[in-house]
Amino acid sequence: MTKRVHNPREVAEIVAIQALSFVAGEPGRLGAFLAESGIGPETLRSAAADPQFLVSVLDFVLRDDRMVKGFADAAQLHPTNVAAARQALGETWERDVP
């Protein structure tokens, strides 16, 4: 039996993780995202545990209409659900610089 999630923030995090998987599924997209976010592939998994990092994933996807549509199709979502997930997560993530 599948656990149903009713908390909008939890749903948004699930959508963002799906978006990260979508981005990571294509080397060109992943390279562009890593360059933009300033993180390396070795820290991607640990960064994905940070809900604020997930905001940057959705921001990246939402900047390109074709990417939004491609992700929405792949995740079987309506494109407006991607924007709603972004809004539910709130603040923008910024990489900590030592």
C-alpha cells in the first residue's frame, strides 16, 4: 500500500526530488545545473537532502518552458504543479561558501 502525503511541503519536496532526477538524467542538463549551483557531482547526493537546495532545482527547471514541460510529462504532472511545488518550498537556496 502506498502512503499518501497530504502536507504541501512534503509533496513539493517529492516533486523537487523528481525534478533533480530528471535533471540528472541528461548529462547536458546536469552539467549546466552543477555549473550554475556551484556544487560538484560528489556533493549532489548530500545537497539533495537539504530542502532549500531543492528550491534551486525547481528554479533551474522553471527557467526553461521546454524543460518544465519535459519534466512535467516525465513525472506525469501538470506544468503548474511544478510552479506550485516551488512556491510551497519558499526561500531560495544559496551554497555556503567556506
